Amino acid sequence: MKTFYVILTAIVLVACENSLTKKSNHIEKWKNEILETEHNFAVMAQKEGMNKAFLAYVADNGVLLRNDSIINGKQAISDYMKNATSKGLNWKPSFVDVSSSGDLGYTYGKYTYTYQDSTGKDITSTGIFHTVWKKQPDGSWKFVWD
């Protein structure tokens, strides 16, 4: 009987380990998907401007936090970003994590924003960004908070 319990315990431990390994593999896959999305978002902002990039990567119910304002929803973000043609926004995440269910993730890191003021002088600002990503029904990732 003792042998039975030893074998049963071994089977349970192996099953748990396999389950954790599979879960870990999924989490790494989702993290990589988010990092790839973030990279493509940044490249698009550099090549095509902030307006196009933000509208391409925002979820329908996405939110932007800008200064003291919350811009809520894709249409409001479109209205807010309509004149944001600058290609001077550059960022790269230094951290990514994702929920164990694989439907929400977040990134943060440093950004640099360079633009010309009304006199033509280049102005550069730097800071920290934080983005919350939500997996969409089609499997893509869109931001819901930036």
C-alpha cells in the first residue's frame, strides 16, 4: 500500500510540473507577442507619425492619460491626436508582464519625444511610459491605457 502512495504522489508531482511548464511557456509567448506589438507600434510612430500609430494600436475603449486629462475611447483619441503628426516619439519597454490567463499585459520603460517649437527650435522631453495591453478577439494586442 505504501508503494501505491509513493507512485501516486510521483504522478501528481510530475503532472503539476508539466502543467507549470506549459503555463510558463504560454506566458513567455504572450510576453513576446506584447513586446513585438510594442516594437511595431514604436516603429509606426517613427515612420508614419503619432496619430496613425496611436489609432492603429488603441482598443475601441482605450484611454490616454495626457497632462491632467483622460481621453477616453478611440474616437476621442482620434480627435485629440488629429494634429499629432510628429515622428519624434521614441520608446522601448524595459519590462513586460502578462496575466496568467493571457488576456491582459503591461509594459513600462523610457521614452524620448522631440518636436519643433513655433520658432523651429528642437525641443526634447524624456519620461517614463506605462501601457496596459488587452488581447483582442482576433488575437492581436491593443492598448487600453497609455
